[in-house]
Amino acid sequence: MRNFVVALVVASIWSLGGCGSSGGEDSSDAEASASAEAEASKSAEAEAELEAEKEAARAAAQDALDECEGQMGGLLEALKQIDGRLDVGLTNADLTSRLGDVAVTYNDIPFKKLSAECIQMVGVPLENAYNEYSKSVTKWDACIDDYSCSVEGAKLAELQGHWSKASKQIDQAKRALSQSKKFMNSGI
């Protein structure tokens, strides 16, 4: 009987040890589950924060685009009108007059208030377009002053080359203003 009691005590101790160990494993599982839930919650919070940052960046880019369009829109429109008129015919005097109007519009732009991205992506191409038209007027005027010059053939092709370059610059500025994504990608 003594062996039986010892065996019973040993079995009891062993089973209690096993229960304690099993209870510890349940506790570990619960802690692991809680830890996983906390990680998932942190991950969801991080995703929400990232999405909020992206939305703020999109809104800032759209605001910058709207500001740029508001300040550069008049210049763009004036240059587009010249571009369109050249397609159907424009005299030297008309081009000179319209270019004068563009210069007035250009001088009214508050460049110091504009973002660097607006100036770089919209202002510079529009200024380049203006400069190309100005070069063509200078060459056209020189040809008019030279009785041996005629605005045809090579001279006309030279003027049209300036007009084509100006047109491409205008298109570049229009594309920049049509895509707020460009403003986001530029670092705004």
C-alpha cells in the first residue's frame, strides 16, 4: 500500500506539473494573440496615417496647381491665342501687338508668390514660348527692313521654326497644368 501511495503522490505531482505547464502554454498563447492583435492595430493605424498623409499631399498638390493656374492662366491663354492665330495667318504688326499684350500679362504675374514648381513646370515653358515669338518678330522686322529679304522659302521656314518651338512650350505648360500628379511628384 505504501508503494501505491507513493505512486499516487508521484502521479499527482507529475500531473500537477503538467497542468501548470499546460496552463503556462495557454497563457503564452493568450499573450501571443494579444501581441498579434496589438501589432495588427498598430499596422492599421500606420496605414490610416499613411493614407491621411497621401490625401494631404494630394490636396496640397491640387492647391498648388490651382494657385499656379490662377496666376499663369492669363499668360497661357494669351500665348495660346497667338499660337492659334499663326495657324490661320497673322501679320507682323498683329504679332507684334499681341506679343506686347503678352508682355503686359507677363509683367503682372507675382512670381515671388509662386511656388518653384509652378515657375519651373509652367512659367519657364511659357517664358520660352514668349522668347521664341519675340525672336521671330525680331527676324521678321529685320527682313521687312531689308529690301532684298522676302518672308518666304527659307526665311518663312526659319520663322515657322520659332513658332513651332513656342507651340511645343505652350503644350508643355498646358500638360503641367492639367495634371496635379506632376505637382505631387515634384516634391510639393
